[in-house]
Amino acid sequence: MKKIILIVFLGLNLSMFAQDYPFLSASTKKIKIGEYIDYLNDNLAKKDSIHKTTRYFLEDGSAYDQKYADSITKTKDGYRYSTKFYRDTISNSFSYVLYKREKAEVKETNKDFNDYIKADEKNRKKLKKSVLDDLVMVDIDGNQHDFESIGNKIIVLDFWFTTCAPCIKEMPEMNKLKEQFGTNNVAWFGVTYDNKEKINRLLSKVQFDFTIVPNSQHLVDRFGIKFFPTTLIIDENRKIVYTGSFFKHNNRMEEIKTELTKLVKAKKYSVDAGPAFQMGNE
């Protein structure tokens, strides 16, 4: 019985490292790009050496460089090329394999992506103008935020994660928005499913002035967030008034600014007009 169990165990382990390409080592396994990025973040001091040991292959085993990869994207079949990622579990070195997808695979991938976009747009429409009964968040310092503690402020929820390049790229612009509108009328939250360790590692290099809410997969799920970054704006009546759109990503900052300008102006008007109206009736 022990021999049978051992054979099964060995079989399972061998299957984990079954090779797609003969030029990859026997200890190499296929990974997702996120694992590669996480490894880089965990080993920042070795980042340059990791990059230098990362190898780039075509499917025939020959090497390619960035110049070649850039030239491929300019061809009429450039859209068919994609990359597979591999990690040698012994040496912790990484390999990229650039491969040309079959037309059927491209078609299926495009269909899946288009369906995903449609589901996202449908969800955004559902969210917009919906009214929230509650919202509870715990920030990176352990402080709890809810409607009672936030008061009647407008709420900005910016959904991001630590390896999201577009999220990180726009952080300076988000910081400028916060500086422009201040915190008297608006509460700013950066919501992510990442843990504190990953977040602190990023924030040691990148400034993000929002109140950071970590470990929040439950909020990502609750609001059905499918693309990052996504920003929701909630008015003082707890209605979601802005969700953005996948197709208008490049206009995000301008749209957010316009919506906040409108909301803050209306809020200030109601505060200023309120006492005057009351005084007129005394």
C-alpha cells in the first residue's frame, strides 16, 4: 500500500511540472503574471538581478528581445500574440514564452472579454442611483468608518490593487483631486483586496493620500467591481451617483472632477441657503 501511495504522490508531483516546451527545465511550472510581480515586490533588493536572469523565448526555444516583441505588435497578426509565464521552482528564475494564438483561441478570448465588459456595464448601471443602507470600512490603521462617523460628506471609493499599473499611474492625479476639493465636504477612501504588508511595501515608494482600506475583497464583491481602477462617488443622501465606464477610462479624472464640483456646489448652496430661508421665516 505504501508503494502505491508513493507512486500516486510522485505522479501528482510530476504532473504539476509537466512541460509545455522541451527547452524549459524539468523543475519549471506555469504561473500567472501576478506571481511574478509578487515575487519582485517581495525581493525588491534583488529586482535588477531577477530581471537579468529572466529569459525570453519563442516557441521554438530561440531567444527574443523587447525590440522584437514591439515589432510583432505592429504586424497584421500582432493581436494573435500572447505570453505564457514560467517559474523554475529550484532556482526561482523566470521565463517568458511568446506564442501565437490560434484564431479559434483569439475568438474565444475576445468573446469572453466582451461578455465580461457587458456584465461590467450592466452592473454599473445597476449601481448608479442605488441607495446604500450601510457601509462599514476598516482602514489600514484599524480605524472603523461608517455613515455615522463620515457624517453627511460626499464619499469617494477608489478601488485599486498594488500591482495595478493604471491604478498606480493615476495616484498623483487622485492626490491632486483630494487637495483641490479638500476633506470638509468629501471623504476619500482607497479600497483594495490586498493585505497591509503588500500595501505598505508599495506606499514606501508611491504616495497615495487617500484613507487606505485593506483586505476588502468583500467590498469588491459587494459592488461587483470587475475592472481596476474603478471609482464610485456616493452623495450625502447615500446614493451612488458616479460609477464611471470601462469605455471612458481616459476621461476618468475629468468626469470625477465634474461630478464632485457639481455635488460640492449643491452641498454648499444648501448649507448657505438653509439658514437664510429659516431667518426669513422668523
